[in-house]
Amino acid sequence: MAEVTLESLARYSTVIWHSQVSATVSTQPLWEVQESRSILSSYLSGGGRLFMTGGRLSSFLVERRGDFGYPKAAPGRGKDEADFSTDSFIYRFLKIRSEVVSVATHGSQSELPQREASGLIGLRPLNPSFPEIEIDPVYRDPYILEDKFRFRGGIVDWEGFRSSPRLPVEIPGLDPIYAPITMDTTLRYGSIRAGYENAVVAWRYQSTTADTMESTQQGRTVVLDFQPYWFRADQVEEAGRLIADWIVSGSP
């Protein structure tokens, strides 16, 4: 695979970047391209437009790369130690300004029911122009038994961010697109509320007048922090069409 350089990206007005947790050796790691060489931030600063998809994107872009523990604390949110800085790519360019939440990769036996309940089975539109998206049972049926104690559950490779469990995210220029619909049930213990309904798992950002005045403007940016291929193709295609129209033209 050819090396990704700023010069190679600059030939395109829009770049689609797909990342996944189980990358192959032929895939250039997101961390190496951005955190080591600042290519994506330079591309966006120059007016390039970016459409990112993939589960657990922040975990490849925080200081402790490959850290799949949650929640990840944001800077200036009252925690003693933040998991990413105000200079980081996810803060400056992806506009993640609050804690990052998801299904913890590792945990004790007592946390397994919460993990089972927290799998992603759908996407609730936060922007009324977008369709609801449902998991495709052909690719993953969350209600198949994993063993005699638990369901297979939903998708675990997803991330969202939120200001608090109750308050919506409000950042000028940022348009939340989707919130997660989680399994919220278990085989052994019945209904368990995962508590992520106010998280944002897909969003788009367009620079504001304030950005221009502060010389921090960037190209239009869209992030889907989950893997679209697990979901119904017709619904994903409709959402993708709306995203493509917006990222090219800027129209709603």
C-alpha cells in the first residue's frame, strides 16, 4: 500500500477515511498517519473535507493509543487527569469536548451484564432529516444466544460523547446526527438500562464565523463512530447520501 502523505490527500477535495479495531498489516494505522505526522489535521486546516467512519476512533487518537477503557475524560471537565488534551486531533478537529463513552473492552465478571446491555443495535436520528438505522440481523442478530447465560448482543465497537448523562451536547457549528440505541436487556437479568441515550455517535461540523476570526477554520467534517456495515443497507445508503450531499455542498 502506498504511503499516505499530505501531498497525496491534497489532490482531493474530500477524503473518506475508514478505520477499524482489527486492522490488517496492509492498513496504515490512523495513529501513525495523524498523531505521528499530523497529516489529517494539516489537510483539514487547508480546507480539505473529511468523512471518517469506524468504531472506537478516539482510542486510536488519544495519548495512550489503543486504550479501550471508558469513559475517557475530557480536558477541563473537573477530572484530575484528562485522557486527551486541548491540542489533540479529537478535541481540535473532531470537536470532542466532553467525555467519551462506550462498552468497556475489559471488565470484571460483575460488569458482563452491563456490557451485554450496552451493545449497539440501532441509531436514533438527532437531526430529523436523517432516517432511523437498524441493525441488520443477517449480519448480526443480537438475540442469538452466545451461551446459556447471555445473548450475543449488539455491536461493541462504537463510541459516543456527551456533556452529561442528562444534557445534550451544544457546540457552535456542530450538528449531532445520531444517538445510540443500545440493547438494554440481558438474557439472565432481564432489562438493564445502558444509559447512553444522550450520547452522540455521529456528527458533522462546519466552521463558524468565530473560527474564521480566530484563524481556526477547517474543512467540513463528518464522523460516524461505528461501523456502518452492520446495519440495514437501505437506511445506511440514505444517510450516506445526505452526508455526501452536505460534505460536498454544505447544504442541509
